[in-house]
Amino acid sequence: MERLDGYLIGIDRGSVLMFSHFDEGGPMWAGSGPREVRRAVRFSGRFRRPPSVQAVIEMWDFDSATNLRADITAEAVTETGCELVFRTWADTRIARLRAGWMAIGELPGPDTWDLS
């Protein structure tokens, strides 16, 4: 976690392999219709309250013979983590995908009490 000098703001970031369905014939590659994959993310430190989380596609390998449809977001954001959610639909075929994330939020101060 990175602390910005003079402020109680933290920035944390990372990446996660969401899936690799080409090798195993998984639903993102072999399926059709609405599909989704979720991956849990744990922040390297605790935020004072749930941070703002940005999710991005860092790498993807897809079938060029079908339309490309994708939605990626962060859901269930808490002070300690979130879920990255990737969705596609119809005939889109995706072999593998890696997602990146960045969380920005307020950090607990030296006088903040932890009542959990």
C-alpha cells in the first residue's frame, strides 16, 4: 500500500488471472448466453471505509470469429477487499483474461480506534 505524504489516502493495486477456459473447455470459451466469473481480491492493508475501486482488463485472448462483448466491475467492496466480476453474453468466446484493479481511499489515522 502506498501512502501519500501528509494525507490519509491509500492506493493499493494488483492483478488477478480471472480465468483460462481455453485449455479446459470452460464456459467462457465453450459456453454461450450470459456468463460471469468472480474473483476475490484482498487489499494489502485496511482502509478506513470502503475505497473506490477501478477494475480494468489487462490481458485477454478472444475468438475473433464472434462479437466481442465484455463488462468488468468491482462489487462487494469493503474496507479489506472486493470481488472482481467479469461478464459476457451471447456467442462471445474468451479463452483467458487477466484483470487489474486499483483501490483509492481513506486510511485509518493514528488516533482511529478499531472497534471490530
